[in-house]
Amino acid sequence: MNLTVEIPDDMAQRLTTDGGDLSRRALEALAAEEYRQGRLYKPDLRRLLGFTTSDQIDTFLKAHEVWIDYAPEDLERERAGLQRLGV
């Protein structure tokens, strides 16, 4: 699907003064928000944004301030798993 967004010329000019690709920024903003809302998942981000590694996805999420929910129970589960491995 192609999506067209109309932005007034003066605003588009301001939004591109740093030379960034406005289309890519809009796509990334949409992807980050949809991931945050639970409508996209990491494999979706990989496909949509053309990432090839998990590190790229994690870097993208961090740059867009999308944090993974991590509860104390998650920490305890990981701690117990590491303890079982002797770490």
C-alpha cells in the first residue's frame, strides 16, 4: 500500500531543513507508535523498515524511546535461569 500525506510547503521545508528524509522519518514514527500500541511486532518492524539484525531493531526502538515492559517478575525469572546455569 502506498500512503500519501499532504503537508503544507512551508512546514515541509522546516521539517527537512536538516536534510533528513521526511518520508523515512514519517514511516519510522508510524512504525514506532504502532509497535508501542501493540499493533506491530519486531518481525513487522524488520520487514517494514528493512532491518536485517535484532540489534538494528533494538537501536531503532531506543532511538524512538520505546521501552520494553520489564517487570520485577521478569528480572527474577532471568536471575533464576542464570542461577540454574551457574552464572
